[in-house]
Amino acid sequence: MWSDFEILKLITAKSTRVSLPMHLLQPALIKAIEWSFPSKKSLRRRIDTLSEAEGQRIIESINFWRKEANLAPLKRTSDKMFQVEIAHLAKLKAFQISTIMAKKGSPKQKKNWVLKTIQSNFFLHISKKTFLGDECLDRILGLNERKVKTELFGQNVRALYRNEDIYLDLDPEDLFTPYRVLVQISEKLKFKTNETLVDLGSGLGRVGIVLGLLNPKLNFLGLELMKERHSQAEKSSRNLGMSKRIKFQCSDLSKISIPRAETYYLFNPFSYLTLRRVFLGLKENAQFQKLRIVMAQVGRPPRMVRNHDWLKQMYLSPVDRNWRAHGFSIYETK
């Protein structure tokens, strides 16, 4: 059990190094995520448990970082900036710990860390307030959208990707399906043994990796236009030892046929013309077998369903105001 002082000492430590045994990395990460979004009432209660000496030590540590940023020092834990500083330092520490877990952990440890986290009530609760945990889990799995933005900085992206919607201007929490939503999708779909799921516009591969972890008998194919995102997805699957059944392909869906599968997933990945072609391909595949389509409730895909009477809605999730898509729908062929 970590005391409040031990948590704050870790978060505000002057050294950028984190020297913790492997078995303490995950609880430290969870605590850092929790403290990155503290309620005022919770923070006040925790600060009040500190002794005067402990509070002074935390102030000294925070002032070390404030000095590095050329900011005026804080004098008391009751200072209004104290909560802001704690949340900011906790976020940085969470990224740091997740990066260490990615480097030090074995494939089995990483998979267990992620599974244990996303199946915990705490994570599902905290992720409704902040998506920091999602980005930290991405880093453990080797997925880093900010790295993609760095690689493409200064390049003519419009020329590279033919005016397709690649959403480089969005933060990761707006761009990808949240982990907690993927848990809900997995529970609703109840995948059969050796069922195949195709993700149309798979990005960094979060959908395939997470649903593959939750469903060890699932076969997955992610199709992604951007080679920068595709390479991270493919490398992650390979490093985690999942590449035999969780596969990724760098493809332009405006030019290739839609692979056959029992289930398809799409967020809002295409331009209108490409999406129209994708729906025609899905309709063609539906002539050979019954299929399901999972869609996030945002953008073009839900609107386009209205023009396809061969699909019927089987499930609509409750409104999720903490996710840009607000929820997801499951359709089946009639």
C-alpha cells in the first residue's frame, strides 16, 4: 500500500530516473494516472494527511521544477498552483513510467500489465475523466501517435496521402477508440473461435492489439493507408508475439477489394468517395456470408448507413459524452 507521501515523493522527485522493482511499476503507473486528474476534495484530504516535514519536502521538490521553468516558487501546499503542479508532474511521471515498462518488460509482462489494467474498475472509472491512461498503455505496447506527428513534421502530408482524412491535427484521445470502449465492444460482440475481424483504417493498431489480447482465438487484419502508423502497429504485434493472428497491412482502400470477414470495424477513417467505395465492397461481401459492422457514432459512416437498407442496427451503446464519437453501433446484414 502506497502512502500519499510516497506517491507525491515519486511524482515530484528531482531526479528524472525511476528506480523501482518490476512488480511496483504498474501500481506506480496507476497512481501517477490517478494523481494526474485529482479532485480538489481528494487532493485536499490527501495533503492534510502529510506531516509538516513531508509537506515541506514536497514543496521543495515542486519548486525545483518550477525553478527549472523560471517560475516563482510556491510557499504553501494550500497555494492554488499546487494542484496544477501535482497534476502536471504526475502526467509527466506517468509517461516516464510507461516508457520504462515498454523498455524493461517482456512481451508476456506487457500483455499482462495491459489486460490487468483495462479490466480493473479503477481504470474504467478514471478513463471517463482523462485519457492519459490510454496513451500510457499505448506506449507500453509500442504505439506512439506523437512520434508519427514528429516524423511527418514539415512534410507535404496532403500530397503524400491524396487528401484522405488522416487527422494529424487531433490529439490521440480524439483520434483512437478508447480502451474502455474496446472492452465494451469485446463484451458485446462475443467473438467465436477463429472469427476474423477487419479494421478498416486501423491507425496505430490499438483495436487489433487490445481485442486480440481480450480474445486469444480472434484473427485480426488491420488495413491502414499511412505507413508511419502502420509500421508501429506491425512492430507492436510482432514484438508482443501476436503476429500470427493479429496482422496489419499497409493498403489504400480506394484501390483494393475489401477482404472477407465475419466482422468489420471502422471509426471515421475515409474521405467520402473512399467510404462510399468501402460500403459497396462490404455489400458485395455480404452476398457470400452474414457479417457484422461496428461503427463509432460520429462522422460519415453512421450517415451513410441510411443509404444501405441491407444493414440493420442490432445495438446502440449509451451516449458516452467523454468520447468524441459519443458511442458505437453494431449492424448486421439483413
